[in-house]
Amino acid sequence: MQTIRGFRDILPETISLWQKVEKEATQLFEAFGFKEIRIPVLEKTELFARSIGEATDIVEKEMYTFADRKGDKLTLRPEATASIVRSYVQHKMYASDPVRKFFMTGPMFRRERPQKGRYRQFYQIDAEVFGIDSPYMDSQLIFILHELFKRLGLTGLSAHINSLGCPECRPSFQSALLKFLESRKDRLCENCLRRMDKNPLRILDCKMSECKDALTDAPSTLDHLCPVCKDHFETVKRTLETQGVDFMVDKTLVRGLDYYTRTAWEIQTTTLGAQSSVAGGGRYDGLVAELGGPPTPAIGFAIGFDRLVEVLEQMEAPLEPPLDLFIVSLGDAAVEKAYFWSCELNRKGVSTELDFRGKSMKALMKRADKLKAGHVLIAGENELAQNTVLLRNMATTEQVSLTLDHLVWI
Ligand code: HAM
């Protein structure tokens, strides 16, 4: 039996990097006032269709959707934002305190064509903020990403930022875009032509090379921003500059989901081939109201966990969790003693291994090497008869004889 296409096991050999990233992210989020939230993997299809948008690639062709036994249409979550908004509205969190900051980590599902950095089950580290419309929040989220990547020792990433405007400035942009698209109609793919009526902004996100070429001089939202959106974007840029966060304004960045307003961004790398986006996010000030809550500004981002780990793997060897101590025990009496000692040491948090198979000293030392033990405790029949053991430092090969009184855990 094999995993299904685009799904994979994350094996123990690579898990230390996943754990390191998760630990750093959790510490950082908590320091910035975020609380963990856990949401279901399965939701009503309608939630994603309404939030992400009917005419997006995700909703049109990538969702794992099925009818359950009662015929309800359900979908494996392709992202977390919609569910977290649903939770915020369902539990009326806005009533006691509209300002909420959440983070979560977990699997997402999109039926895309699998390749390096792109899977059908992938993981995201997601952060969302509700109730704050200040541009400082936009800057702070980009700053948090910048800080996390710095702590992980990542280099060579660039933040691309854009402003997608608000319902005030959209109509002027949309009509300029439609006029431009009409003039390029003969160069657009069928999918784009179909989307012209439904959702022309999505055409700017088309991955087909002919469309990309036809759209190089397409109008930009930046030329149509209303004064409030303009000011907002200026403050975001100014504060990022002051904080020393490298970014570039990328007027072609539109993101693949419909809910965005104002600031949108992606953190890109050049080291993962076609899958260059390691994280993406933006403001979505209309979504809470769209899903039945009171008008509430909101903003967030998601990091592609698999991609982040892949970038880290290219930079460093995965950290093996080191074994503190291997006990080499020779003879039945020593094996029994070693068994008690290892239980006691493990209980106290010292990772300890031993081998019950009655192997030779040479074989056991080999095993200690293989497990990358920091120290080896050698308890042979002769040593025990004299109430001693040997402790060997595997890095320096220094070896000391200890009496059993030294073994404080006994
Ligand atoms: P997204 O850009 O669709 O945004 O996904 C965020 C990140 O997830 C991407 O930058 C990428 O690193 C990773 N990702 C997406 N698809 C795959 C895949 N098939 N395989 C591996 N990694 C993938 C969102 O999901 C929004 N919910 C982000 C957000 C949160 N916006 C506001 N709040």
C-alpha cells in the first residue's frame, strides 16, 4: 500500500526541523499576543466557496469536496482563514472583545498538480487578527514574518507587497481593467475569457504564459487607490522601512483568493523552483460581515510549512535529536541494572537507550555510535563486581571510572 498522490509521510528523520519551526513560531506569536485556536479539518463547502470566491482556482478545481451520507456538501479545508472567521462569528467573539489574535498550525488540502514544494496535503502556520484596522497591524504582521525567518536563520527571502484597495476604489480599477482586457481578448486563455464577467481581477493571477505576456502592462490597483487606502499603504511602507524590513512593491501581486482588501503580501524565495511563495497574507476587511458578523476589519497570513522546511533543509542538515546516554550492559545482572537505570533516567528527562539483545561490547558501541549518543555508560560484569562503571564521552573519547555511589539516580 502506498500514500495517495500528493500526500506524504513526514518521517522522524526530518521532524526536528518541523518542531524547531513550530517552537519558534509559537514563542513569537505568544509574545505578540496571539492565542492558539484549533478548527475542524472538514467544513461546509459553502464556507469556502463564499469566502475564497466561486471563480478562484481553489474553489473551481482544487477542493476535496464530497457529499456525506446525508447528502450535505462538505470540503476538506484548503486554508484556515475562512474557518477562523466562521469561528469568530459563530461564537460571537466580537461581543465581549472584537480585538482577537489567533494562530494555528495544521494540514490543508488542495488538489493541485504535485511537484517539489506543492502537495495535495500540505501544512500551514496561520495567524489572523480581528478588530484592528490600523496600518500598523499590517506592518506588524510582516515584521513578525521577517523576525521569524531571521530567527530561523533564513536568508534570500523577499517580501512583495501591494495594495488591492477597498470597495471605494475597486469600481474605478475594475472598469480600467475591463477596458484593458477587452483590448487583449484575443491573447487570453479560455479560462480567463470566462472569468472576464465573473471576476476580472482573477485574470491577473492566471499562470498561463500567454496570458502573463498579454498582461504585462495591465492597469495596477495602485493607480486607483482612494486617499484613505493610499495613506494606509504609505504608513505600512514607511514603518517597514523604519524597522529595517526589506520589501518591494509588486503591483502584479493579486493573491489567489477573493477576500483581500488593501495590503496583500507574499514572501518569496528563489530556491524552490516554481513554488516561490513561502508565505502569503493580507487584509480582508469585508469577510467577517460577509459571513454574518458585524463589520470587522481583519488581517492575517499563512506560512507554507512544507516549503519553509524545504528551504531550511537546503541550508542545513536536519538536526538529529541527540541521545544523551547509551548504556552498554554486559551479562544478565548488568542488563537488569541497566533496565532500571534507563527507566529512571528517562523519567528524569535524560534520553537513554540500551540494548536487551545480549550483544557483544563491540556491537553495542557500534549501536551507541549509530544512535549518536553523547555519552556511553559501560556496565560490564567485572566493573559491577567492583561496584564501578565506566563513563565515556563519545565526542572526546575521554573515559572515567565511577563508583556506583556517583550514579545519583539510583
Ligand atoms: P495562500 O497564498 O493560498 O494563502 O497559501 C499560503 C501559503 O501556503 C503559500 O504561500 C504556500 O507557501 C503554501 N501553500 C499553498 N498551497 C500549497 C501546496 N499545494 N503545497 C504546499 N504549500 C502550499 C492562504 O491560504 C491564506 N489563507 C493566507 C491568509 C491568512 N490570508 C489572510 N490570512
